[in-house]
Amino acid sequence: MAEMNRQIILTARPVGFPKDSDFEMVETPIPEPGDGEIVIQTHYLSVDPYMRGRMNEGRSYAKGVDIGEVMVGGAVGAVVASKHPGFSEGDFANASIGWQAYGAIEGKAARKVDPDLAPISTSLGILGMPGATAYFGLLEVGQPKEGETVVVAGAAGAVGSLVGQIAKIKGCRAVGIAGTDEKVAYVTDGLGFDSGFNYKTTEDYGAALQELCPDGIDVYFDNVGGKISDAIFPLMNLNGRIPVCGQISQYNLTEPEMGPRFTWFFISKRLRMQGFLVFDFADQYDAAIQEMAGWLKEDKLRYREDVVEGLENAPAAFTGMLRGDNIGKRVVKVI
Amino acid sequence: MAEMNRQIILTARPVGFPKDSDFEMVETPIPEPGDGEIVIQTHYLSVDPYMRGRMNEGRSYAKGVDIGEVMVGGAVGAVVASKHPGFSEGDFANASIGWQAYGAIEGKAARKVDPDLAPISTSLGILGMPGATAYFGLLEVGQPKEGETVVVAGAAGAVGSLVGQIAKIKGCRAVGIAGTDEKVAYVTDGLGFDSGFNYKTTEDYGAALQELCPDGIDVYFDNVGGKISDAIFPLMNLNGRIPVCGQISQYNLTEPEMGPRFTWFFISKRLRMQGFLVFDFADQYDAAIQEMAGWLKEDKLRYREDVVEGLENAPAAFTGMLRGDNIGKRVVKVI
């Protein structure tokens, strides 16, 4: 009997945190490439916070996944069949083929991955979308200047861990917020952040931030939102910048959350808050990855991966990531 | 007996809307100019929303007025004594001398007013701080492009009425929100806004905006905040801009107001929200006033003044302005 493809499909729209019954694994034939397409055998797939939005119906910046469709997401693996001149069998490629063991996709929508540059899984993290998100969000939107203070929550995650390190490369003070003492130790001792605190054991975020940011906050890289943002606003410096990358604290709420209105701070501090998507910087993407790869080689950037084994565990890996189980970039190892 | 100066001093920090007993009128000697100073006899003084912040203790972007001090604010009048080479007796000058009949101030902190350009009272409105606020906030921060939709609340006020008209000059659709049907008629029929609605008689702001902004909202000039902003966010277009100029809906609250969190829209719509103060554009101020004066002469800009007679009525004129009693720029005529 021929080997089959395995796919994780969305079977129900999650209410709050996704649960196992919102997904199902199905077997289907391994796809053949159409003209201009390649077929990738997935080695690693990515689980990222933005996917929670795609599980909803038409509420995100991109179309949601339909019920019965394969869950979307980035993956990296070996090209096993190619009808695109840019790829040969045995190449490694990164593309949004979703949560499945094999995926067919147009070659022009795939990115070749050099296994000699770094392990191919990094194309889902530091040398991929999360890396570019940190890079462009901090540098292009946040525009940190030497000597300024940069605060990031989700500091031990795929994006946050890079935001703080890039801030350090640019001569800033980097302060990280994370959900366990181990994560705080990881970003300070392991990654060189100047300081950090555990938001789950800290009662007064404002007091903690005031202590850790004696010169105020110039850039708040907002990937979390909610109560952490509430504590940040009063401490922002004049002409502070707030790149908005995510709102993970809000993604699994079943009722919209209310919070204190903070628009006044925009006037008193002349703040600029700006949302961005990494896709907005597509034309500069390769240059950013090259620069990050250089920093990686020089040990100016470090990363950690949190590897969950087995395609069948992708839904649990995803939900655990939303809950903060991981330190570093969480990926699912498929083979 | 020599003529005396009259001053309105702050006697108590208002709680919520200011009341008469928060102010007192006192008589003091008419000041003499020190070296480099001029003395202005006030013809008109300005009442503006920002003054509410100055009545609080250290909560605004500038130092609050101390108890027992003259209320701050812009005024225009005749120079009656000068020890500054730039001013002669009989000149007209605009300066922040506060709520008083005579004020001494350094000549370099005063701006000469040309009574032939327009009535001198306009130096407190369309050709003064409110005019420059509308000009820089919309054009520099909001960056409207031809064919886009600009929404402004407080549309019949000193700033809002200009925002919509400048938007029209730039080829945009201008939609105004105001608190009476008369005001809505004024901005649409009188000032050329494309449409508007009365927020006090409209239940569903979102539905009203959706109808009046069929192509969505590109620039929301936020001078009000609160529930109007809540209705705006879901209707903002991709890459929308939100210059933040004021939050008049919040100034008299005794408890901070809660509102739905809206940061998610920053990501899905890639919004940019930016606070500004007109003082940030001080070096371009004169050029802006000149351009506005030109538009005024060409009848591309119109204005209305709401004149309250008598220095003693300044506190009531101010509080009434906060409540929205005025159509157009409210000034107090002192002599």
C-alpha cells in the first residue's frame, strides 16, 4: 500500500483556547506537483500566535481557514517533486503549506533554504518570519536609538527573544517580560537582556517597570496587549514608539476585554503607535535574513528551539504555545 | 483712583466640570514692563479645551496652574507699554498672558498681529493656535491624500471646523460629528463638509459612520476620544492614520473611563496613531498661518466666532465651551 499524506484539518471554530476536538487528522493521497509547483515533504512545521486569528471566521487581516480545510502555517522540508525551474528534488524549501506531511505549492511562493547556513528549522524562526517580524518591527517601526530603553513582553518567545537581542545590538537597554522565572533567567542570563520580570508572580507591573526602566520607556514592542500595555503607557517617554505586532493576551477571549482608555498619553507624550505585518516588508525580507544570519554567526544573536515531535501533536503544540509553555521558538518535528 | 488690573485666579482644583467657586476675580495694579517686556491690554482672550488639563495638578503635558495663580491662556490686545524693540505702543500682540485685563510678558514670547489681515480675534482661532493645530495635525500627522475620507468630531469647534475644511481643500471627503443638529447643518451647509451626524441623537455611531463613509475612514482626527473613537476603529481603512489632538470626552471625568481594547485594529489595519502638540511645529507656525490667511481671503476657509462679553464671564464661557455650547471659536471679549 502506497504511503499516504497526513493532514490536520480544522473541524470546528475554537471558542476561547482551541481544544483537540477542533481538529482532526486525515489521510489523503500525496499530492503531485502541477505546472510551476513543487511538493515539499515537511520536516518541521511552525506554530505561531497569528494562527489563532485564522481559526476564526473573517476576523483577522487574512482570510480565515474554512472548516474542513488544512490548517495554514509555514513549514520547511525537502523538495520531493518539482515542476518549477528554481527547485530540484533534494533542495530544502520553506513555504506556507500548512499542517501536513506533504504539500504542493507554487515554486514562486516558496523560499529555498540553505542547510549550510543554519539548521533548516531556523527558517521557521530566527531566520524566517518571526525573525523578520522582530527585525522590521523593532528597527523600521520602533526606530530605537542608542541609549534608549526597549521593553518587550513574550520575551522568551520566538519574536520577543529577538527583539531584545536586536535592541542590545543597537545599544539600547532591553527589558523583557515573561511568564516564568526560568524564562526571565533565560532572556537575561542567556540572551543578554538587561533585566526582566515574571508577570505571573508580579502584582504591580507599573512598579516593576519603573524599577527596571529608570529612564522610562522609549520603545514598547507590543506583542501581548492587555494589562501589560496598561502598565507601560504611563511610563513611556516623550516621542515614544509602540510597534504593534500581536495581542496574544486577547486572542482567546470569548468576550472583548475592557481596559482603561490610554489615548491621553498619546498627546502628553507625543506617542506614535503603529501596527505592522512582516509581509509589508517583503521586498527587504532577504536582506534582513542575511543580516540576522551574520549576527547569528558572530554570536550576537542566540536562539533556542522548543521541538514537539509528531504531526499529530501540532494542535496541542499550538495551544501550549499560546499558553506560554515554550521557551524559544516552538516547532513541530514531522519527520 | 487709578485704573486697576483685573485677573481671574484659580482658587480650587475643579472636580469634574469646573464651577464658579473654582475661580475668583481679583484687582491688582496694572503691571509695568520689565526690560525686554511689553504690557498688553487684553481685547479678547481665548478659552480652549487644553486649559482643563492645566487646572489639574501636574497631570498634563505642561505644568498646572497653581492655586492663587492667574489662569493661563492666549489673549490678543493692544500694546500699552513696551520695553522691547519689536513692539511699539498701539501695536496689536498675541501672547499667553492668561485671563486678565492687562498682562506683562517678554516681547520675544509675543506675536505681532496685523489688524489689516483679519480681525485681531482671529489670532486666537483660525489664524492662531487652533488654526495651526488643525493644519499641522491634519496635514503633517494625518497626511490625507486626495479622495480619502477624513472624520473629525467636535466638528463645529475651533479646531474641528478647520480640519474638515482643510480636508476638503486637499480633495478629501470630510465627515463631521457634532452635538446639535444646528452644528451639523453649520458644518455641512455652511462649511462644505460632505456629511455629518449629531452624536447626541444618534444611537449607533458605527451604523451612522458606515453610512456616511461608504469607502471607510482613512484619517480620524481624534480630538474627542471615548465612545466616538470606539466606533471609528472598526471602520478604519488599511494604513489609516489617527492624529491625536485632544480627548475632550475624558477631561471632566472623575474616574478613569474604561473602554473596549482596540489595539488589535492596529495590526489588522496597520494603523498609525500619533499624538502631537502644535508647539512641536513652532518653526513652521508662521508659514502655516500665512497659508491659512490666503485660504481665508480666497473663501476656501470660513470661520465663525462665538463671543462671550466680559472678563468676569471667562470661567462660565470656558465651562460652556467644554459642554459644547459654542458654534465656532469661543472667545471672551474683554474690552
